[in-house]
Amino acid sequence: MLDIVLQERRYCMIFGPVTMELDLQKELVEQLEINDYFFVNIGGRQICWLDESTVVSWIIMAVIILLSFILTRNLKAEGKLSKRQLLLEMCYTKLEDFFKGILGEEGMKYAWWLMSTAIFIGASNMVGIFGMKPPTKSIQVTGALALTSIILVEFAGIRAKGLGGHLKAFAKPVAIVAPINLLELVIKPLSLCMRLFGNIIGAFIIMELLKAVVPVFLPTVFSLYFDLFDGFLQAYIFVFLTAIYISEAIEEDEPEEKLKKKAKKAKKQSKTKKATA
């Protein structure tokens, strides 16, 4: 009888940690997996067109839109303002001052997009508190956010300088660096995408490991950091870098170049005057 008990204990000591490791690995893989909901058959292959990250993103957008309608109802321009309106105006003023310091007056026309993106990314990063998987742990979501950001940056540059002026900016300060500047069209969105994805997936893995190893108290404490502080920090970094890219794209020409342009314009005007005379 004693031999049987000793054998069982030896078995547990040898294989117990292995079983626990396999269970932890299986649970972690399940949590990291993005579930597919709807498929479309194309050429005999099932292609997913709606997955879990997309559904959660739609839920977040619906909640943000609903809260926007609720919080902006019955706003006043005069008279006694409600605490809700004062809080909204304070938050908006802080964001406006922040982006104005980076973008300047010319770039403030893009501040609405940056504010909306910051709210969406912040909300996406903190949904783990409510038991949902953050959509930003999907590289498809972070890739789409990065791609739209760079499209906006290029649009802002073309709108401010014209297509020709924006293309000339790639050859500054000297033409030899043009290939490197062109590479930034790939490097910038890739860095935005991978930075957001890497930080969120890393925080998600740590939280799942903590829940599996120490299911009481510690996950709650670390959730305040990873889901709230780190979540909003990543949103801040994303829109901050995007704002810097927009500021660089719409940056005005150097004074010397402006003088050269004026000199060329003056020469053309003098030539036309002589021709008409």
C-alpha cells in the first residue's frame, strides 16, 4: 500500500508540472485565438469576412456613437452650464491645445480624426475589463489603423503643398536621400502597426498568465495598469506620432526657398511685362 502511495506521489511530481504547463499553454492559445463567425465560399475555399475583432470593434463604435448622442444633448451656449457640459468642454479644450501645439493652426483641420482615433484605440484597449478580447490584439485592426493614418498624412501633404510640392519633399535635403524618404511610406505605418500590436498582445499575454497562476487579487491590480494606464498610453503614442507625421507633411518651405520662388515669380512677371511692352 505504501509503495502504491509513493508511486502516485512520484508520478504527480514528475508529470504534474508538465500537465499544468500543457493546460496553461492550451488556455493561452485559446485566449489569443481570434474566432471566426461568418464565411464566404470563393473558389471552393472558405474565407472569413467577419471575425471576433471586427464584431468587438463594431460594438465599441456603436457604444461611442451612442455616448456621443447622450453626452451632447441639451448643450448650452449661454446661461448656467451643466457639470456634464463643463467636463466635456474641459476635455475637448485639453485635446485641442495638445494637438494645436503639434499641428499648428494649419493642421487643426485634422484634429477631429486624431481625437476620434484616440478615443477608439483607448476604448479598444480597455475592453478587457469587461471580459472581451481587445480588437487591437489583432494585427488586422492595428494594420488598418496604421494604413488609414498614413493615407491621411499623405493627403495632408498633397493638400498643403500640391502633388508636385509633396513629391519634391521626398528629395529633401538632397536628392540622394529620396529612396530613404520613400521607404518611410512603408516604415511609418509598419512601426505604428507593430508598436500598438506588440504592446497590446504583450499586455494581454501577461494578464492571461497572471489569471492562470494567481487567479485572485493580482489580476485586478495589474488590470488597472495594463487595461487602463497602458491602454490609454498606447492610444496617446499612436495619435502623437500620427500628429507629428502630419505636421512634417504640411510643414512650410524654408525661408530661402520662399525667396527663390518669389525671385522666379518676379522674373516671370518682368518677362511678361517686357513681352507686352
